[in-house]
Amino acid sequence: MYSFNPWKHFHKEPFGAVRNNESMKVRFTAEGDVAVKLVMHRDFGARHEFEMIKVDDTTFETTVLFDHGRALYFYYFEIVEKSDWGGRRLYYSASMLGGEGYIVEEMNQIRHFQLTVYEGNDATPDWYRNSVFYQIFPDRFYNGNTDGHVNSPKANSFLYAQETDSPFYIKDMKSGEIARWDFYGGNIKGITAKISYLKELGVTAIYLNPIFLSKSNHRYDTMDYLRIDPMLGTEADFRELVDCLHENEMHIILDGVFSHVGDDSEYFNRFGNFGVNVGAAQSQESPYYEWFKFTDWPREYKSWWGFKNMPEVDKNNPAFQQFIYGNDNSVLSKWNEFGVDGWRLDVADELPDSFIRGIRKRLAGIDDQKILIGEVWEDASNKLAYDQRRDYILGDALQGVMNYPLRDLIINYVCGNIQANEVAHQLMILRENYPKEIFYGNLNNIGTHDSERILTMVGDDNMDIAIGMMFVMPGVPTIYYGDEAGMTGRKDPANRKFFPWNDIHEPFYTLYHYWAHERLANDALKTGNFNVGYVGNTLAILRQGKEASYLYLANPKEQAVLIKPDQIKFLRDHEFDIELSNMKELKVPAKYSLFTKINK
């Protein structure tokens, strides 16, 4: 009787996010003698009603122009059923799975549809959009010194006797802080030495975890933003790495950790290692004092998630902004001179939107081929952080985020926690909520330094589907170092073992190699149209390129399944001009996937 599905071409144009200064046309289907309103409010803003005009026996229509800048909007429909006895008021609500909504009788039962309004056309560089990334934790990848010596070992730390030793922290029993940091000795020369390995695998770009001077092995406790950690090498080593990558038509992005610094840094200097009057914890006259928020100087201060070894920086401080990105001697300026191709911003939720836009403006002023990616663990279109709605993907800021929601869906699907229909709906919700350039610019992953290894999470039998889903989805696939070698491990430190160069798991390497090279050669996977659907518990992903289209089927069941392509329920209509009814029945083996070309 009543119907609205924002994924259907008939009901909403354009699909998904709308650009500022453009209009959205909405059609609502209703039978009988009724009046229909579109009720909408800007995020945390005023409520607006739009009377819908009846254009035929069952169709109500209205058009809304969005010309007030980037923002989120939320909407639902109000229906009045007319009768001789007055009218009954009903509400048309969104469903939890997205797509088709449903009727509710009370306002407190309404779940709003989301509409994302963005500014500009935030296109990513071609090199980035076409890449296969490889994430490297530098200490754990490879030691490039010919004699195997470790560069500049740190005081009060230890080196493992063998590269096969498992990572282990030594903590202070009283404070709970790390008392002795552990290192293997991987370095920048080691990455340069393995460029040929990466290129053969199909990698075209690398994302490096932090490389600047720090006390820890993870280096998220920066001591000096302008100095490469001597354990990793020298500026000459880094310049050689960047140059060699570019000579091999490969790219590199660095990890920007600007939310906090190390307590044992020049900026904070908690222990006085940089001099008695240097740093905010040593002198209130320090030029860095205003960077931090002390509650009881110098002992009590705001720190990142309560970790005392990571004092939090005030990102709204003008001096800190100038130091990071605002002047010709800034951190960004220095490392961009080495030719780095972009940055990944650590904990982007804890950086003000204005700070992120300042970084983006600086990068754009240097070179329009730079990329800026953010660490966001949820749907970045509607993220609330510290009571603030973030708009960092709505223009002139981030060009993509780390796609952790995709990782969660993949793991839950192959492990049997959710069914194919829910996976399909959740993927379509992400597509609907994100501006297209962001959706295609997300850094897809199934494992990072902050998460469990994918093999540990899904087991050997499910790796084919897990890897394939990451590569066939829109976005830029990222291989976490060693996943292709069969590395295992739960969270830190077990997920940060040394790369097993003498024990690479050949079947997993072959899988990653296949998909990396398939994506590099297949324009449909890099930039093609996307649709998702399901039949039973088999997930179907359709990608359409200019020359050909491809169907991906995933079967997590213990038995093989036979799929008739024309029986697949795709969630978006009028997406492709493709005839599936002529395709033969396809057999998808148990715990496996099928990737096949479709003739137009």
C-alpha cells in the first residue's frame, strides 16, 4: 500500500549522496485517498516539511534543492489517511537494513533515512585509485644491512635473538607502562631491498607505519617529527627508498601522528632528556607549553586515552598548526620535499575538521597528486566523535578512510555470524551514505597493525572469500605485511611478528598474487560500477567496466552451491545494462568464490 526505497531509481534521484547546489527528486507510492509530506531536518537543525504532489493514481512527488553547504540530513514521510471521520496519521520509517522502509504509527518509532550532502568533486589521483597497497610495520619487515647489524639500538630496550621469536612486552609492575621496548631491527634499507618482491606480488604503493624518532617500536609516540628514527636509517636511506619506488612506478604514503606526541620528546620532555628548560614538562616558558593541557603542571596532563607516555596535543593551537602544516618549514613541507605521495592521518576522529582541512589545503597547494586518508573505524559519513558530528568526508578534507566496516562484514560473513542478505544491505548502506569518490577512495583492509591477523580470525578454509571480497569491492585494497605469507596473531603484539622470509605460505601468496594482478589489469575492479545482491547465503557482487562486466559469487557454506545468475536479488535497480538470464548455471565450491566475466 505504501512504498519508498531510496535504492530504487523510481523513488529517488540521484542515488545516494547529493552534491551541494543540486536537487533530489523523491517519489513516494501510496494507494487511496491520502496526503503525503516529506519531513526533513538538517543534522541538529530545524525541521522542514515538503508537501508531495500527486502526479498519478499512486505516485507522490517532490524536489528539494540543497544549497546550504555540506551537511547530513535526515528524513521520513508523514501520511494522512483521509476519511469522513477525520484522518489517521502514519509515518514511513527507514529500516535497520536500509532500502525499503515500513509504516509506523508513533513518532518515537521513526528511524530516519539519511542523506549526505557534500561539496565539490573530491576526485582522488589516478595513481591512488588504481593502486594495490601494502602496509609495512618497519621494525618487523626486513633488515637491509648486508651484515645484518641493527642500526643504533636504543637504550633500555632489547633485541630478539631470532627473527622467529614471538613479540613480547616487558611492563613495569607498578605503573603498567612498558619498561623495555622490543625490536627486531627492520629498517628502511630493508624495504628498498624488497621492492622487487613487492612488485612481483602486485603491489604498486606502500603505506608505512610511523618512521620518525620515537622510544617505542610502533613509533606512535613521536619524539621528533623532523628526524627519522636512527634505528630505521638516515634521510639518505629514505630518499633512496622514495626514489627507487618512483623509478618502479610505485608510490608511498606516510603515517601522520598529530593527535599526541611521546612524553620523552623534545616537545614535552617529561624526563628532562632534552635539557632542563626544554619542553612543556620542564618549563612553562617553553614554546611548546601551550601545546598541552595540564591540570596540575607538570605531573598531571591530558593524554591520549589515558596513556601517560602519549601527552595529547591541542590541535587548535595556532603554533602547533603552523609547525605541522602551516609554514614553509613545517613537518609536511619537509617530508613532501622527499617526494612522498600522501599521508594517512592517525586517529582522524581526534583531529578537528579545520585541522584536517588545513593539512589538505597544504597538500593541494604542493601537488594535486597527493592523497589524504584518515583512520576511521565506523561509517565515516555520520560519525559522532566527542559530541561533534564529523564532516571530514564531505569535501576539502579526507579523500578516503580505512574501511574497517568492510573488514567486519567480511569476517562475520565467512565465519557464519551474519547472512549474505545482511552483508549486501550493509554494503549498499555504505555506498548510499558516502560520496562516490570517497566510496571508491577508501583504503580497504582485512587486517592492520591495530587488528587481529585475518588468518587468525577466519581460518585457512575462509581465506579465499576474505581476500577476494576485499579486492572486488570499490576502494583501494591493502595487504598488511605478511598476510600473504600466512602470518597469524591476535592483537598487538602478536599481530606484529617479523616477516617469515624463509617460510612464506605458498597458497596464500598465490591468492594475493592472483587478486593483486587481476585488479591491476581489470578496469572494472578499479573504477567500474558496483551492485551487490544475494541468493540464499551466496553473496553476489557485480562490477561493470567500459569493456566488460564481472560477477563475483562467494559461498561460505560447507557444501557447493549451484547459482542461476538471473535468480540473484540485486539491491539497486537500473544499475547495469546486463542480461543475466542467458548465463548458464554456475557452480561455486564450498568455502570458495567464483569470479567470472559477463559478456555484454
